[in-house]
Amino acid sequence: MGRNGIGEFEELVLLAVAALDGSGYGLTVRNLLKEEAGRSVSLGATHATLYRLEDKGYLRSDLTGASSERGGRRKRMFNITGSGVAVLRATRESRQRLRSLISGNLRPELA
């Protein structure tokens, strides 16, 4: 995918943010990755990846208002961008092309 490609964990984070549809922030993304992908990752690694994907233009974020339940702190909510959707689509298509090259007779468990 070249320089615009994403790694496996970045792909999972993008998918989680898209699945959360506007309610994605560090903790909800981390929890979804644990529940649905079986990935136990630190909150710090999750935040670092969210910010990196935002820097690449695949996510955008906004701060919510402060809440008493969070001790007056605000949440940074993430949403996927059109570029994020495009890179997920390109990643999926690339994987599908590679899978199509696998002979079902030689490796049926991968076909």
C-alpha cells in the first residue's frame, strides 16, 4: 500500500472508531478491541494510535464538554474521515487480491 498504508493495529483502531459511530474515544476503542478482536492493549497505545491516525487524516476529533463524572475533564471523541474509509477499503481490497492467489487445493484453510 505504500506510504499511505496502515498497519494491522491501525486498521483495527480505524474499524473500531467506525463501528462506534461517533462515540469513539480512547477507552471505548480499547474496550471494543478487547471484546471483539481479542486484543488487550494499553490505553496509552490506543491513544497514540488514535492521534497518529488523526495526523494521517484518517480520523478527526472534537472535545466534548467537561463533565462532573470525569472530574471536570473533557473527552476527545474520534470519527472516521472519508480518507479513513478509503484506506480501509483499499486495505480490504489488497487482502482480497492476495487471498485470491491462494490455491484452495494447496491451502484450503486459507482460501
